[in-house]
Amino acid sequence: MTGARDIVTLQCSECKRRNYTTTRNKKKNQNKVEMKKYCPFDRKHTLHKETK
């Protein structure tokens, strides 16, 4: 049984580095995840988007 949760990687929209991993429910939320997270390379909070 695979389950409904999927592991995704979050990429910073400014420096394009992949900083975080998280999970999402692929049955309830089918569009890509976007979160404001702290980027240690930019040293500020930036928008992080889901990548493959």
C-alpha cells in the first residue's frame, strides 16, 4: 500500500537551491505546494515552490 502522502522537495524562488523536503496529500491537494520559508543562503524568508 503506497498511501496518500507524497514526499516533495521545496526550491527557493530567488537562489534556486533546494533547501527543504516536506510531504503533501496527493489526493486532497493536487496543485503544487508553495510556502514562505527561511533561506539560509539568502538569509531571509523567501517563497519556496515544489519541484520534482
